[in-house]
Amino acid sequence: MGSLIFKRYIKKDVVYSEWETTAYNGRIMDSLYVRITFYNPRNAISVLPIKEKDSVLDMLSKLFLNTKYLRKNILESAFHNPNLIVHTMGMLFSAARIEYSNGEFWMYREAFTKSVINAIKAFDVQKNNLLKKFDCESLDYFEAAKWRNEEDLTRDAMAVFKSFAESSNKGPSFLEHRYLLEDVPMGLCLFSSIGKVMDVDTSIADSIITLTGALLNRDFHIKGRSIQYLLNKEDIKEVDIVRVIETGDI
């Protein structure tokens, strides 16, 4: 929902669009090279204001062949972003392994055992309960990952995830990493703050925020992104959130 930050500071008539992931999956290798592992077959966007969605989709679909799909609004895109779930849980539950391994850690191959997958599914329940409050589509994390990453949608979602894991890059090799420093304060803290406004249980996200802060010796609950920060207003109600994600009227 970073569009709302641009909206506040750029005093011009601008239409914004948010992807929930990138068109290409890749990593910066050094100052000269980026390693591209694959092109995501499908990628959904949201548009602010939503009245411009058809014209924006028409333009972006000509630039990126995988961008032919719309989410309802920027809130739905934000909460379907996969990173606030797998980056944060994968790092948190592997903290000791990351610090012990001296750089020989492969998160997607190692971190997502049966028990961690159980935690992801429990998070999905809370995420979808919040999305339902805004009449947004409920999605299972692994089904959503299959939809983004796999051409053949008849394949089993967990098989697709394991295939993705095998092709993934090594790392992270330290905890002070964007997987935590970005996705906890920008993703989970925003999710938690909206949950409080809507009176929806976000206890799993809250726990990850607290424990990650303890690992990194910082208080993400205080410094993280919140809906109050995005709207520059302390007393937020559901109607305020709905108005803003539809029109951008801050």
C-alpha cells in the first residue's frame, strides 16, 4: 500500500498501480549481474483510484504478458504479497540455523517443514478473515503461489512450491536482511494495524513482529508501517480505509 505514501507527497493527478510480486524472479548477484530464475506466468495488479483499473490493465498487459489480472484494491494486493508470510516465517523459524550455517543456508529448501507449513496455513486463516471484511478474495498461500509461478494449474500446489524451492537462490546468510527489515515493518505491521481497526485476530502476525523485534533488538510495533501512518490520522474507521483504497482520497 505504498501508493498512499506517494499520494500524500506528490501533489499531482497521478494514477498508481501495485503488483503483488515482481514480473521476474531474480536476485542481484553483484554490481554487474542479476540472476533471473524464471518469469512469473501470472501477476495481478491493483489500481488507485480503482476507477482507472481498466485503462491501467490495458496498458500494463501490453508491456508485460503476464499482467492480465486485477485485484480488487491495493489492500488486497498488499495482503496477497507472498513475502509477508514466507520471508518472515522462514527467517524467524530458522534464526539459529542462519547464524550457525556460515552462509550455507537455503531458506526455501530447508525452512518449510511440515510444522512451519502448519503455521503458514494458520496465518492464512487470519489473513483471509481480514480480507473478507473488505469483500476481497480469500486465497490459500500455496494455491496463490501456484497461480503466480506455474503454467499448468492442474498441478498440486505443494509440488509446485517444492519445485520453486529447488530452483531458489541460497540465503539469507544473516538476520539483518530485507526479508525481516522490510517485510515485518512494512507488511506484518500494516496487516496488524488494520486488523485492530477491523477487530480481527492477527495474533500470529503480532507474535512474529514481537519475536523478530527481540531477535534484532528493535521494536517493530512502534516503528512499523501502520494504517494510521499511511492515512496520517490516528482515529481510523473501516469507512476511512475503504474510501482511501478505492479513491486515494487521503
